[in-house]
Amino acid sequence: MAGDLTGKIAVITGGASGIGQATAVRFAKEGADIVIGDLKDGDDTIRLVEEQGRKAIFVRTDTTDEAQVDGLIAAAVETFGKVDVCVASAGIASVQGASNIQIRARGGDATYVHNLDTASFTRVIDINVTGVMQTCRAAARQMLAQGEGGSIITIASTAGKIPLAGAAAYCTSKAAVIMLTKVMAKELATTGIRVNAVGPGYTATPMIAGIEDNQPAMDSAMSITPMGRLGTPDEQAAACLFLASSESSFMTGQVLHPAGGQFTG
Ligand SMILES: NC(=O)c1ccc[n+]([C@@H]2O[C@H](COP(=O)([O-])OP(=O)(O)OC[C@H]3O[C@@H](n4cnc5c(N)ncnc54)[C@H](O)[C@@H]3O)[C@@H](O)[C@H]2O)c1
């Protein structure tokens, strides 16, 4: 079967919601057992994974906390004996909660760098960059100890390549995720551990909830999305599955963009 993950153990941060949740369910469909690390309760994801006939555990994890991230990987090993795949999906759009596209659609320059407070910037960097690094590091250490390779997948964004006025922290964080992914891929290239990124375009998850009722935000999003629609979490999960499976065995340091054609130009 393409994308077969039979017998694999996958750790997914941000697995309680959106892209992380869809990835957990898709991986379970392909035969993996799942470990979810999230700030939010993972009960729904556990139920959805179990409906696929697979096992799942939830470990409440703040990915900005080094010890909690190490504990997440340790819990995976304690319960399932190993870690084969790690998806670092935990992330935020902004400290305001609303997505960048919605904040920017309100107009004005309140979130431009010249008006940005340092705490708002560093909070996004802490979660989207340091949290991802700590997740990838813990997974890599475990995979190195196992000595059988593995697949680490970060969730970046097209915003890591497209500068969006008013979204400096987010764009900077996702550019950093792309570079972190590429550096780790080089460092681990001879170990059998592959490190790749999925860089979604606008995708219908709680992160951008309400965008379809916000015409200026939708217009702005669709103006850079040739397919003219939002992506689905399942479409992002499919890219994660490809990178997790042996179907992508010769790929490392790459970024896949399920983004409705944002980079066709
Ligand atoms: N939805 C989009 O349009 C879109 C586009 C590009 C990239 N992304 C990226 O995809 C990833 C997943 O986002 P989503 O759209 O599924 O959003 P989401 O809000 O549905 O899911 C994000 C999850 O991350 C968790 N989280 C946040 N901070 C955390 C922390 N410190 N520790 C542990 N968990 C934490 C949240 O609780 C939530 O469950 C993010 O990295 C996001 O930046 C999303």
C-alpha cells in the first residue's frame, strides 16, 4: 500500500486539532499508533484514531518546555517501545489568537514591526521555532539511539517564503522552521533519519476559523491562491503521510507545499 505505516509509532505535536489531528487519523488509517502532544485535550483525536483500530495516547505537552517535550518522547517509548515518525505541528498564528490574515484584513498597521512589542514577537518564536526545534531534537535523539532511521516532519507555511505585511513574527518563525529542517536534514543525512517540511497554504482549521465569513480576509487569501479555495486538513495530512512513509525514502531537507498553487508563478 502506498504510504503504508503498519507497525510504526508516530508522535504528533499539535495533534489535538487541525492539521495535527488529521495527520494522526490518516497515519492511523495506514497502520500507525499515535502519541499526541498538545496543550489542548487530545480526547477527540484519541477517539478518531481508535475508530481506525489503532492505539493512541495523549501527553499534555507545552512544546516550549524542554522537559515536557523530552517527556513526550519518553512516554512514547514507554508505551510503544520506539518512535519512527515525528510531526511537529504545534504552532500559533499570533498572540492575539486570530490568524494573521484576519488581523491584517482589519487594516491599519497595528501589527507592523514598527508597532510590535517584543513579547508578542518572542512568544510566536518560542512556540513556532524553539518548540519545533525541541520537538525535532528529542525525536532525533531517540531515533539515533534506536539506530533504524526515521522520519521527522515539520509544519512550516508558505508564509515562510512569502513576506506578509503585519505578520513579521509568523513569517519569520516559518522561515526559521524551513531552515531548521534543512540544517537537521544535512546533519542527519547519513543516519537514515530524514527531515522534511510541509508548508501549507491557507487551510480550513481552527487557526483560521471564521475566515470564510470575513470577505476582506478571504479576498486577500485567495488573491495568492490560484486554485481559489482553502485547503483541507486531510490534504496536508496526505503530504505528511508521503514524507513519513518509505515512498519518500530518497527525500530529505525538502519542503512540500500543498497550497493551491501559491508557488506556480
Ligand atoms: N491552517 C492554516 O492555514 C495553516 C497554514 C500554514 C501553516 N499552518 C501551520 O500548521 C500547524 C498546525 O496548525 P493548524 O492550522 O492545525 O492550527 P490549530 O490551531 O488547529 O492547531 C494547532 C495546535 O497546536 C497546539 N499548540 C499551540 N501551541 C502549543 C504549545 N506551545 N505546545 C503544544 N501544543 C501547542 C494547539 O493547542 C492546537 O491544538 C501550525 O504550525 C501552523 O502554523 C497552518
